[in-house]
Amino acid sequence: MRPPVSSRPAAVAAFGLAVLLVGAGSAPGLAGKDSTLHYTCQFPATGAVDLAVTVSAAYPDTGRVGQQVAPAAASVRFAVPAEATAELAKLGAVTVDGGTQLATTVAQQGKSTDSAWTAQFAQPVPIPATGELALTASGTTPPVTPAVDGPLTVAAGTLVLNLSLHKADGSTVLPVPCTPVTGQNTMLATITVGGTETGTPAQPPVVGEQPATPQSTPAAAPLPPNPLHYPLTGSTTIKKLNAVTDLGKGGVDAWYTIGPAPDFDVTLHGKMRLDPVPTSFLNFGFVPATAMMQFVPGMTEMVLHKGKATGTSKTDTRLYEARVNGVGMDLGQTCHNARTISITLESGSNFTVLGGGPVNGVFDLPGFTGCGATEPLDALITGLTTGPGNTANIVLGKPCRPKVPGPDPTCPWQDPDKF
């Protein structure tokens, strides 16, 4: 029967992965063992990444009650996928070092003790311009003292990769948590323990202190903002008119910034750009009407926290070239909302900074002003359109990253603070 596996929540947000384990010892019969474990790692811009990790270590076959099982050195090998590696390069990192931290559960006779220990990358590793980033961490683990006889087991839980990013202008630390994929066998070692008298009550094993490991990187420094351009599609529904308008072609130009520990939330600071689009509806439920609608660019602010993005987008709408029952209605060139529209945005749980995803919005449509070239039409337009409960259904596509300062013909990004 498998002992319970502890999954300790990670304290920091996300990227990368490594696994090391409690094992090996002073008892004879050390044997090398490779274990392949699968983890899902959440890191700031790329989102969820599945990694296979090969763990190599030597474990004792047997142990004695009250005597430490002294773990031998262990190592882990894994490869960071190309997309995530590219994110590190975009952050300005040239090399990476640091280490890993793994939560484990040591169990015996139904009693368990949690343990956490670290390992280090031996030296800074260059970040490749393309392809995967291969990393190996090694270190020692805390000793374990069995309290009773019977099998003693060690199982893997959550882990964190502390990436030390070295850039031309300094260094920063990007810690990221990973969780084991459910349904797999996370057992790392089983040690047969003897030496107690029959009837001794079960006690949890005792875990010693983590051996000291050198820290090669200074405290975290702020990560610089990075530019992205998201293609945008979607529609908006004006509740009072029961009218759905396609948003046409557009995009969001943004800077994204990775926040501080412990959450490492990602902030998107940008501006939405949309081409003018035709809209049609029925006045009073039966009189056909059309108009051109222009969304005036406004600031969009979103925060990605644990896989979900929330925020607001500011805009103003301008109406012109209206026709009612086929007859032109001259709204002039200044017919627009009397105050700024604030759209409350919320994504699904699968939104990522470097992948985009669906985003839904709700907003109140305020009254109009400046309508009518030859007669005042503010009251008419306001009465037909304004009110709460309007919606926006938006899809932000996979973004491109421009070369800054640009312009970049391959990515139509504009600095949102300059237009």
C-alpha cells in the first residue's frame, strides 16, 4: 500500500522544474536508481509547462531504528522547452544558475514527516538563442532517523526551481513552483528498517537539518517590462438595442511586467486599437438603422494571477454616417459618449501571457453628447442606446514580440504610452 503523499503548496509563481530526493545512507547495499517524474510548472508568461525529470540517486536497502540514514548525493536532469527558454532570453538573461527546492514526505507505519531540501546548479549555463535549455542540479539531502521498524518510504511533492538570471545590467532571481501530475507513482525510495522490540508504538521518522548550500545570486531585482502585440477578434452586445456588433480587426499593444515575490503576478499595461465597424439594429424594435462605430483607444490594464487575468479597459465610442429606414441622419463628427466607458474584464483559467485566450467584459454604456449636425440628437441617441448589462466577448490571439525600439515590420506593435 502506498503511503500518503504530501503536496505542499508552492510559495512562489512559476517556471521550470527539478526533482531531488531523500535517499542513500550509511547502511550497506547502496544501489543507483533513476526515477522519471512528471510535473506541471506554472511560470509567468508562458503558462503551464509539462516537464519530465530524470532523478538519479543511491538509496540504502536497509536501516536501523534510531540510526540516521545518511543520504548520498543525488542529481536531476531536465530540459526547459524552447518557448520557455525564449522567454528567459526576452527578459535579457544571458546565463542561468541557481538551484531547486523539493518538498518530500517521509513515512513509516502510517506516520509521516515533511521535509524540504535544496540542490544547486554547478555553474552558470548559457541560455541558447533557440531550442531547449538542458539543466542538471545536484546536492545532498537531510538525514532521516527511523523511529520504528518496518518499511520507510520517501515520496516527492511540490518543487520550486529558483532560476538566477544573469543579465548584462545585473542579476535577478525568478523562483517558480511545480506540482506533480496526479495519478503517477511519486515514490522515490523504500528502505527496510529493523531493530525495535515487538509492540513499540509507531512514531514519525525524524528528519535532520538541510545541509548548507551556497547561494550564488543576490536578492531579486525588478524585471524590465517587455512589449507584446495581441491580435484581437470578438463582438460586443448592446443590451438595450439587442444588437450584436462584430469588432472587426484590431489588437492590443501592451507592456508586460513580472511582479515581485511571492506571487510573481504578470501585469499587462496597454491600449486597445480597433478599426471602425458598421453596426445595425432596429429602432423601437422595428425601424432598421445603421451607423459606423469607432472605438477610441483607451488604456487597458490587466493582472494575471495564478492563471486568471482580470482588469479594466477604458474606451469611448463615436457614431457617424447613420441611416434610419434608409434615410441619412447627419450625426456630425463629434457624436460620442459623454463620459469614458469602463469595461470590466475577466479571462478563463487557461489564459497565458504568451498564448492569449478568451476574455469577457461587461460595461455600462453612458449617454451621448455632440450628436447632430443640424439639430440636437443627444437625447434621441442616448435614449436608444444607453444602459447597463452590455457585454464584450474578446479573444486575444497569440501575441508577437516586436524588436524595440522598432519599428518592426513583422509585428505591428505601437508603444501604448505614445498614441
